[in-house]
Amino acid sequence: MQNAASSAMLVAGWHRMSYAFNNQSLMSQVLENQIRKLHHCCWKCSHTRKVHRLWYWLNPTPQCCSLNKAVLHGPYVKAIHDHAYYWPHFTGIPAPADEDVMVFTLSKLTGHAGTRFGWALIKDEAVYQRMSTYVKLNCLGISRDAQLRAYKLLKVVMEGSGREIFEFGHATMKNRWEKLSSALSVSKRFSIQDIAPQYCTFFQTVRAASPAYAWLRCEREEDKDCYRALKKAGIIGREGTLFGTASSYVRLSLIKTQDDFDLLLHQIKS
């Protein structure tokens, strides 16, 4: 909203009608350049010049936003790392992302979930070529309109030092987490997860928690179905059972509008 004019776009009705760009590529080169610039800003990551790239036609499924390790290991194993939330908004960045296959999404970087745009960074060229062929055969690449909007948004994000959106995002999420934690600290009925402070290479300091979601637990036996207990109070989250945990947990989103968060906090206090 602070950059409404510079992030807006107007496309003529005859523009971008074909599947491919003028060079017959399904990927916008200027958009790729912006994505590489973004990663360099975030992690000062020299390996982004060596990896192969691929636009990804769907957003990764949201998970619990904690930093996890691969479960399977071996010479033929290539884990897919969901880095949807691996941004300074939500977590400390302990080190540059440097995995075999990493997927990212615009929806958690800027909030533009409806654009349905994401990308992957892939080290192995053979894997890249197979994934690229799959995307081409399945859907002939990603929407050119989505690519144009993503480019426009990332261009605004990277203006100046490129840090402003991350500083704004972290400050907003940190403030929300502190308010929610304070409200629940006096409750014996509900609790949320503990998140230890973590050193962040982006901010170059130990930073407080600023997660995208709160894992709320109902402590009373009569509130064993935590989702139902909260819904009676006008609070709608996602059942813990959807994420493989007990029904006594509910995941609350902290990344909606400020009005939504203020209403959530009011209902929690009530």
C-alpha cells in the first residue's frame, strides 16, 4: 500500500498473447534476474549464479514453518526443501540456502498468494531438465501475466537496498507474536509454542521470534477438540490433525490483515 503506484501494472489487450517470449523461452529473463538479485540480497549467496532455475506452477503447501532436516539420506536421495517461509520475515536465517532442490513462493514473500507464482533453485542440471520438460508438457510453462506481475512486484521489493520489505515484515510479525504471547501468558487454558531467539545472518544479530503461525494448545481435558472449542468463541484456525499432530492443537494464522489479527487478539482475550 505504501508503494501503490510503482507496484501497479497496466497491460494492453494485445500484449503477451503467445505461449512463449520472443526468444521462444517460457521464462522471463528479466524476472529471473530479479529473483537472483533477491536471493543475493537475502543471503549474499554466490551459488545462485551456478544453479539452474525453473518456474514452479503451484505454491508449496504451507507447513509448520520450523527449520527441519531431511529424513532420507543416501547417494541417490535428493530431498526437496520447501523454503516458502525461509525469509527474514518469519525466521532467523542461519546460513545461505544451499540444498539440491529448493522451492520458493511469492505468496509468503510479498503476500500475493492469488498470483500463484513460485520458483525452484536446482543444482543438478539433469534434474532441472527433467523438471523443465515436465512443466512444459504439463502446462506449457507458467502464465505470462503471472510472470509480469511477479516481476513488477519484485522490482519494487528490490528498490534501494532491497531490505525494506524484510525489515517491515519482521517488525510486523514480531509485534504480532509479542502481543499474542503476552495475551496467552496469563492463561492456564491455552498455550503456544516456545521459540528460542536465533542469530540471523540477514539482520546480523540475535533476533526474537516472528513466526507466520501460532500453534495453540488447549490444556483442559474438556477442550480436547481444540478446534471446536475455539470455533465456539469465534476463532477459526486449522485443526492440528491436518498436520499430523493431536486434536488438542490448532494452527492460527498470523499473516492475515491487521484487522483480522486485531480481531483474533480481541477474541483470544475474551
